[in-house]
Amino acid sequence: MKLTIWGAARTVTGSQHLLETDHSRILLDCGLYQGRRADSYTVNQNLPFDARRIDAVALSHAHIDHSGNIPNLTKSGFSGHIYCTHATRDLCAAMLRDSAMIQQEDARFLNKRRVLDDNLPLVEPIYSLEDAEDALSTFASYDYDKPIRLTTDVQARFGDAGHMLGSAWILIDAQEEGRSVRLCFSGDLGRFGLPILRDPRPMPEADYLIIESTYGDRLHPPASDALPELRQAIADAVQRGGKVVIPAFAVGRTQEIVHGLHQLMLAGELPDVPIYVDSPLAVNVTEVFRHHPECYDRETGRMLLESTHGDVFGFRRLSYVRDVEASKALNDLRSPAVIISASGMCENGRILHHLRHSIEDPKNMILFVSFQAENTLGRRILDGAHRVRILGEEFRVRAEVRRIEAYSGHADRDELLAWVKPQAACLRGVFVVHGEEDAALALAEGIRNLGVRSVHVPARGDSFEL
């Protein structure tokens, strides 16, 4: 039995892990890699395995770095099923269509310049909207804790990972030559005590573990710090007459920010300024959130029941923007406002246009509430770059750049180790993925200190016999 790490290896994006038995080939996640545009395009376009030979995909959750290359997989010949939770299926229905449309729009925008230069080839999207539609027809969704037969010799089960709506750790039971191997894939683990979602379920007993390490070398501030910092950031920008531009993932973080703004409004602590969620995907995803209250924690469920208008994602002064012209009109605002837009790492989508129109005005604020991977535009801005290129043009960074670290959907170092510790004695091997190198190495050392002897931090393409 062989495990090969094809993505999220010493980096935080592009999750792809291939499990092979004598009779089956199971892919855990099929995400898009995000980083330098040229590198990302090459990695994402060229799958490192024969898609036609993959029997099934088990998907941990809907974030694009875990699900976003599924249309390319089906386009390349995969004919099996994508197994996931019900909420993940519904989120992917919105997200994969949106990913295809963004790729097409970005290619169209970039090609306007390239047609004037004979030396530059035209950009093609990795997959089309039709490819995304074809991929969605292969999804099969299940409840948490229900056994799922992936192939004749591989069974799976989903447990709530608490990271985002529908997120799951995946427990794989595989048979080969009369022996059984149990592999747990953490997916992305959430934090305890976050709003909206339930806490992560404990790690199940397993022989091997693939674990994320996004924050494997650091601790988060208390989650309770997030709301006061959000309130202060908006107040500071409004006081000087500026806009607050918040790059936020359309799935999870946008809804968490809206939920927090709702709480501030109910407490009378929110400045009376217009708030816009400018992302067609975020609008669609928020509808999915409304349709899956079974994923909510008790506090959010109670808030839903007690709300006078029955909606924890809507309130006075909040507008959801779908229309392109309405989005463009936001760039002409000269009075204070809050604009929440995707993508969370500023790599594509409408946030790029809001940054172009806001980043050179010192009255404005770019407020980061999500993790920024290496080599992304968001990371360059957050790291203090004085000038950045946005959609082919260079801009000075004169707006205030601020970060709220308490907003994170990922477990930190202590939370990850606490999740592993009860099962550490059972583990024959651990593979640390989905983290930049320092974070992954630090978490690996922490897991060794729990008594696990075989802990690996694989590079892309590394294979291991189980």
C-alpha cells in the first residue's frame, strides 16, 4: 500500500494525496495550488497522475485549495465519484462554477494586453464552466459518521473537522493482501469555541495520520479578541473618512465577519456606515449557510431562533452585491464604507479591482482577516511591500494595512497537538502537510515529542509504503 503526497507539501495550498492499494487508487482532495501566477498555472494545469486511473476522490471540504482542481480532474478523464458531506457538495456547486468563471474573466482581462504583444501567448483557463458542471455531476454526498464504500477494498467515514461548513476529517480503512490499514486525513482542522460552527470531533484511532500544519509553529490570540479588533479597525478608518477593504474567503470567513458585524450592530457598537459583501460567490455561499443550520453550534442555532428577522447573515446597512455594474460603482465611493470581497489571498476576483482603487489612499485601510500564503498578492501587501502589481499595473501601498490574527479557521500548534495526543500511542506514522516549511517542521517535532517515532514532512511527489 502506497501513499504519495502530490500537493500541500511544505506549502499551504494545492491539497492532493494519493493512496494506492493492489486494486484501488483513492485521491484525498484535489485542490488548486496558489502562488506565483506562472507557477500556479503550470502546476494546476498538469496533473501529476493519470486521472483515468483514479477510482474515487474523498474530499475534506470545499475550499478551493482542496476542491478547486476537480473540474480539471474530470476533464482529464476521471470517471468515478467525488465523495463528501452534504454541505460540501452544496458549497462546491457554487464554488467550482465561480472558479471557472473567474478563470475565464481573468484570462479575458489579461489577453486584452497580450493581443498587442506578439511575444506573449494568450492565456487559457485551466477549465471552463462546462467542465465545472460536468464535475459537479460526479458528486455523491453523505452524512457525518456514515460508512462509505469507495471501492471493493477501501471504506471511508467523515467526522466533523470544525473548520468550515461541511468540513471533515476522513478516516480510510483499506484492505490489502489480508491485512487492514487505517489512515486518518485531518483535512483542515478548526478551532474550539469559534462562532457559527461546531467544535472539531476528536481524532479517531488510526495507524497513520496525514495532518495539516498551517499554524504548526505559532499560537493564536484568543478568539474573543477578534470582535473588538474588528470594531476598532472600522472605527479608525471611518474617523478619518476612509474605506475598509477586507479580502475574505467567500466561504466561511465572509460569513464569520458578517456574523460579527451583526453582533456589533445589535450591541450598538458599529459605526453607521454602509457594508457591502461584493462577491457573487459569497452571496451564493451565504444561501448555502442558511440551508445547513444542522452544522451550527448551539449558540448560533439559538441566535437563529431568537432573531426577530430569522437571519444571522443579514441586517440593516448590509448589502450583498451580485451585479458587475453595482460592484464597479463601489470604486467611486468617496465616503466611508466597509467592502468585503474575495479572494481572501487577493489572487483573483473583484477584490483586485477594489485594491486598485483603494490602495493608494492613506485614509483607507486594507484589513486582512485570513491566512496569506507565500507568493500571493495578499502576502506581499501584508509583509510591507511599498509597491505591488495588480492586474498588470503597479501601485503604491499608501493605505493602512492591518491584520486581525484572532480570526482563523485553523487550529494552532497547541490545538493540533492536543487533537493528536490521545491517539499518539497508536500511530505508526505521521505525514505533516499543508504548512509552510517552518510551520510543518515545527509541528513534526511537536508530534515526535508526543512519542510518535515516524514523522515525515514530505516534499511534493514523495511516496511512502504503509
